[in-house]
Amino acid sequence: MIYSRIAGTGRYLPEKTLTNADLENMVETSDEWIQTRTGIRQRHVASEDELTSDLCVEAAKAALDSADVTAEDIDAIFVGTTSPDLIFPNIATIIQHKMGIPACPCYATEAACTGFVYAISAADKFIRCGDLKNVLVIGAEIITKLIDWNDRDTCVLFGDGAGAVVLQPSDEPGIISTHLGADGEYKELLYYPVGVSNDLAAAGLGDSRIMMSGNDVFKVAVKTLSSIAQEALDANGLTIDDLDWLIPHQANLRIIQATAKRVGLSMDKVVQTVQIHGNTSAASIPLALDVAVRDGRIKPGQLLLFDAFGGGFTWGSVLLRF
Ligand code: COA
């Protein structure tokens, strides 16, 4: 039996940070409001000339180094993002070219904040089939370029960044199981109103913004994140006590706390980066993973659970041994 396992991790965050104090000068808000309602203290914001693929390349280089492989070894790229450089070609092909990776399948998945979990689940299936040996999987976002900086409901929440992993085949898990889902019924609660076949002319005019019903999103997020965490454990005959680390999508500290409470997990076992990264959408889980791997909290052999939720709604969990 072939499984896939994470052989290396990496991350990249744009240099510029935007603190809550900076936002106080931009909209009617306060550090106290933002921290109390979201837990967020700061977020990273890409510069004008930085592209999502640039963030991906830096995160990927770090992941390749930690997996001890080179660009020539990579035989497929999977990227989860909602903020690609261009409509086409897809961002994975741009990364492939920038990194000098030999011609290979290049996939881009758009599943909002669940993008990385969708991407790693697909990559896992290819490796299990025996088709691929060194797969680069990236979650990345320059979501701040979609932000209306006058809209205090959303501008305080989001940030930019990229996280990457190298997946390799293994005789033992590795990834134990993945559990994906989506329900388009909830589109109206969280969406961006411009696309190729819908009002593309509005793009660039600066009059589009993220549409979000914060309270409703909050409730469905907590319910979904806790039920898919439980689904992954149940599917493998495990309980929450078996888990070493929960790595949830980092949208809001209160969502994370409520999810942990519902599944009966102490916050000591939850990797939290929302305070310093904000909501980086598809990048949030691989960013948090890399932080906790590099600071020594996550150790080889430990049982981890990725738990993601985003616009669509989309959702997904991944149970794995690191
Ligand atoms: N600063 C100060 N006040 C703000 C504010 C801001 N940045 N944004 C909203 N407010 C105000 C509202 O206008 C409202 O004022 P009112 O009572 O006078 O009408 C008040 O704060 C409370 O707003 P409410 O929306 O009820 O706050 P909340 O506790 O639900 O927190 C969110 C708002 C957005 C932080 C919260 O709902 C949330 O995080 N939802 C999930 C969003 C999310 O994670 N999206 C991505 C999912 S992947």
C-alpha cells in the first residue's frame, strides 16, 4: 500500500505588516474591538509589485530545502488560491517556470479558504496511485488586493502569505484520510461579486469588495469545522484524545476556540497563528503548520488534523501522521 507523507514544510510572509493601530488610522475601529472579536493583532500585506506566485516561490523553496529535494525532483504542483496572478495560465505553471521545475502537471484549485486542503487531498490521491514521487503543494493568497480598505467589516480580518509542503510516497501514513465537502447554497453569505463571466468590467474600478454576513458565517463555520474534525476521527476509530495537534483554518480566534470546545480539545493542542497572520485564506493552514514544525512543537510521528472552511461554503479535514 502506498501512502503520502509530508517530507518538508515552508512559508513566506510579505515584509510589510499592518497592525490594528494602523487600521485605526484608516477606518472607524479600535485595537480593542479587533482583538476582542477576532484575536487578530496584525497581518502581513503584499507590496504593489508582489505577486501571489512570488510568495509561493519563496515558501516552496523553504519546503524543498526542508525535504532535501531540488526543483528538478518535483513531478507535480498543486496550488490552492483564490488570488492567482492571472486568470490564465494557472498559477502553478507560473511557479513551475519561476522555479525551474521540469515540465509536469500543474493544478490550481479555487476553494476559497479550503484551497490548501482541497489541493493536498488531490495530491494525496495521485501519490497513492503510484503516479507521483515529489509533489509540491502550496496554499497562497494575496487577498488584500480584493479588500475595500474603507469597509471595516472585512478589512480588519484578512492578510497575505504562502505556505508549502513537499509530499512523498511512503509505506506508512502519512496522510491517513481526507474528508472534503461543499454546499453552494451558502454562496450569498461570503463571496466576491466579480468574475470572468460576471461583471468583469467592474474589476479594477475599485468598486467591488468581499461580501460577507459575518454572524452567519461564524455560526456555520463553527458547526462545520467541529463536525468534519469529528468525521475524520470517527472514520479512523480515533478519539480527540489521540490527537496531538489541531491545525484549523485561522479565520477568527473565537471560531477556533468554539470549534475546540465543541470537539472537547484543549486550546493547548491547537496551533494558533491568526493573531499574527490574520485570515490568510488558503495559506492559513500551511503557514500555521510550518510555524509549529519550525518552532519544534510538531514532531515526527505526531497525529495532526487540518480543519478548513471557506466561501462556497467549502470545507475539508485531513488526518495525518507527521
Ligand atoms: N470595528 C469596530 N466596529 C465594528 C467593526 C470594526 N472593524 N466591524 C463591525 N463593527 C461593528 C458593527 O457595525 C456592529 O455595530 P452595531 O452593533 O452598532 O450594529 C458591531 O460592531 C457588532 O458587529 P457584529 O457583526 O455583530 O460583530 P461580531 O461579533 O459578529 O464580529 C466578525 C464580526 C466579522 C468579526 C465575526 O462575525 C466573524 O468573524 N465572522 C466570521 C467571518 C469569517 O471568518 N469569514 C471568513 C470565513 S473563512
